[in-house]
Amino acid sequence: MEHIERQELGTLLALENLHDLTERYPAPESVLRRLQAAWVPQMASLYVAESGEGPDWRAACHTLQQLFLSLQAPDGDATRESRLQSIPSINAALRRGLLAQGAEPAQLKDFFSAITATQECWIRPALGQRERVVNSFMPRRVSREQIASLALQFADTPANDSALQQAQQLREGDWVDFDPAYEDLTAARVLWVGVNGHLLFCDSAGGRHVSLGCERLATEIRAGRARIPEQSLTRKAMLRLKANWSTRLG
């Protein structure tokens, strides 16, 4: 679950970065669609690998910015020459990132055909311009609230966080009530507890499996959308009492 959540946060940040660049540097729709489909997953993977915005993540952001600059019509011969010299290193960095994502040759060809065609046509005006600079397509907008909300899940949690303590004490067979339902589950039974605090829930019939991390469950408890029913709390107390007596008698 933590891996999935970090992947989601990395994706949101990459989309925000792409959206910001798109607003400042217009680019053809064909290029933007390929960036959203191919380069955003690469940046999300870097975010997960570095547990945040590390050196490789920042390098990927720089590559993306340089790419957008290379797509802008140069304002003179000096700028044109500078951008011509920068294109090989930009495209090489893009290729490495896509290969790291397991991109197939056909996907690479499709991706770079759109980019290089635009670069050549805009940097060398004599070749003509195949696409309009301004387009109607915009990458999915991500709110800062979405990013902040997900980022808070990775912040340090106070030691006296009772909601997190309740979530971490759940064991197989315990129940959690959700109101409103969480992914169609209202009364969920803990089916499995992972070593890293990940929980697998099921419904009363043993079906409808849902995975949930302790941090996320604690968030639901704090918000009043989840609670651990009294029978589960009583069961825990009895188990602790039994363990204490076993230790004393042993």
C-alpha cells in the first residue's frame, strides 16, 4: 500500500509539473499526450525509488523543462544553434527514462517521432510547421490540496496517536465498521495483517477483499468514517489478559 501511495503522489507531482510547463511553454497536443502517457510514469517511479524528490527526480524535471524550451520557436540564430546542440542530450535522457519503464521499440518510435518532428519544424522554419503551437489539450490539473493531503500520510505521526495505535493493534478476525462504506464495505473483517502494517479486509461472507494501510485506516478513524467495534476491543483485552497470565504461570 505504501508503494502504491507513493506512486500516486509521484504521479500527482509529475502531472502538476507538466501542467505548469504547459501553461508557460505551449506545445503540440501530440507531444503533450505522449509526455503524459510516457514520461509521467517514469517520474513517478523515480519518486518512489528516491522516497521523494531526489537527485534523479530533479534531473527528470530539468529534462522536461529543457524539452519544452526546445519546442519553442527560437528568437534568433544564436538561440537556434544553442537549442540544436541541446536536443541530443535531451532526447538521450528521455530515451533512458522510457527504457527504464520497459518501453517497446514501437512506443519509442511513436514518442520521438512526435517530438523530433516538432523540434525540426520549429527550429528550422524552412521545413514548415506541421502543428499549431497553441493547442486545446491540457494535462490533468492537480490541486495542491490533493498533493498536500497525500503527502501528509508520509509525515511523522505523533507517538500518542490513538487512532494509529488502534489500527496497528488490529489482528486477524477483528472487525472495523465504515460509515460511509469504504469501497462498498460497511462491516469489514481483518483477513490478514502484513509485516509492514498493511491490512487485508473482507466482508462477512469472506469475499470483497480490500487492502488498506494502518496510516490510511487511522486517517479514516480520525475523520469519524471508521471505528473499531466494542467486541473487537474486548477481544483484544481478553487476549492480552490471557497472554499475561500465561507468562506468569510459565
